[in-house]
Amino acid sequence: MSAAEHDSVRDLAAAYALGALSPEESREFEAYLASSPEAQREVAEYRDVAALLALAGPEAAPSEGLRDRVLGGVSRQKTVSIPRRNNPMAWGALAASLLAVVGLGLTLMSTRRQLADVRGRLDSTAQQLVLTDSMLVARDSTLFRIFEPGVELFQLTASGDPDPNIQLFWDRNLNRAILHGSRIRQLDPGKAYQLWFIKDGTPLPSVTFKPEPTGHVKVEPIEVPSGTGISAAAVTIEPEAGSKQPTMPIVMVGSLKKS
């Protein structure tokens, strides 16, 4: 077989991969295929295009440059003279099939990426909705306890300054409190605010807390020392782990006496 005939038979690779050859042409091509590693590679690539791109799975992406070789091969086969087969309609159908497969594969891969983006946005929205729902449930639970019978509201303020402000909701029936603060200043690392209950003139240590970046803070539930004699509550700045006795001056204070 001459070099020109070799090239002509080799140009049948795409048609052979798609099963578009007659039995006689298939036998001739297979005889040539057995001795041509390059033709074997082209047949494998054309079959990859037909099978993998049609599925368009993310793991089935063709190798770089394969699409250009496929389209180039289709274009070349439209004009080549093929031995013992002169059917323009067949070649037109072959070219259209390959182009459709390539186009479909690329479209499906693009659609998969778009669906993945949409799914990611939906997941993010769902997480935000769950978080918002949890916050609403917590808020409603706090409001329910605040409006329970026997709950009294007390204010803790900075000396001579209405800001910052802490509200202490004391449930005398359960001897528990809820602390809610706003416009609370951020502290240096390793520091925290600590709540103290003043009983018979002695400060009793309670919880430590830090404000959110917005300056808001909510702490619940807080156990209030039992017995009588609780006259006030105060806040100091202490080490993060808290102190047994105040080590810094009082920054906020308020009376807890019944009005």
C-alpha cells in the first residue's frame, strides 16, 4: 500500500470508531490498524469523544487538544478521497455526529458547573435559614423567660454615663438572671468582663463574658446567690478566667433592691 493509500485509509479512523464503515472497509481498516499505533491512538480518541463527552461526567474530560484534533479530523475527512466508498451523505452524517457529540459534551459540562454553582448557593442559603431560625428560637425563649411572673428588670450603668448599658432580668422565683448588654466596649486579649453580686456589702463572683463585635452581649442563665441581702450587681474587668475578688475598679453598677 502506497503512502497516499495509507493516509487515505488512516482517514477512516473516525468513521470506524463510530461504526460508519461497510464490512469490507472495516476489514481493510482493521488490517491497517493492526500495524499502525498512530491509527490505534486516533480510534481510541474518537471513541473517547463519542463515549465520554456524551456522558459529560467531571472525570471524563478529554485530554488537552483532543477536541481540536477531532474537529480537524472531521474537516479533513469532508474533502479526502476514500477508496471504494464515495457517499457524501454518509460523510455529512459522520461530521454532524462528531460535532454534535463534542457540542453536547461541552454543553453538558457547562450545565453541570452551573448546577454545581446553584447547588452551592442553595446550600449556603439553607445554612443561613437554619442559623436564623435557631436565633429566632433562642430569642423567643429568652423573651418568654423575661416576661414570666416574678421577673424584675434592673439597670447597670457606667458612672455618670448612660453608655454602655446592661440590663439584668432577675427571676426571683427561680433565683436566676439573664444579662443583656449593648454598646459594650471590646477588651484587650486575655481580659473579660466579670459580673459580681453584692451581698451584705461583700462582692460574690459570678460569670465572665465578652461582647460580640457589635457591642451586644447576652448571658443566660445566671445563678443568683441564694438567701437575702443581695443589694446590687457590679461589673469589673478581670482576667479571662475570672477572679475570686475584684482586681480592677467597677466599670458598671446597679441597685437590685425592689422599688
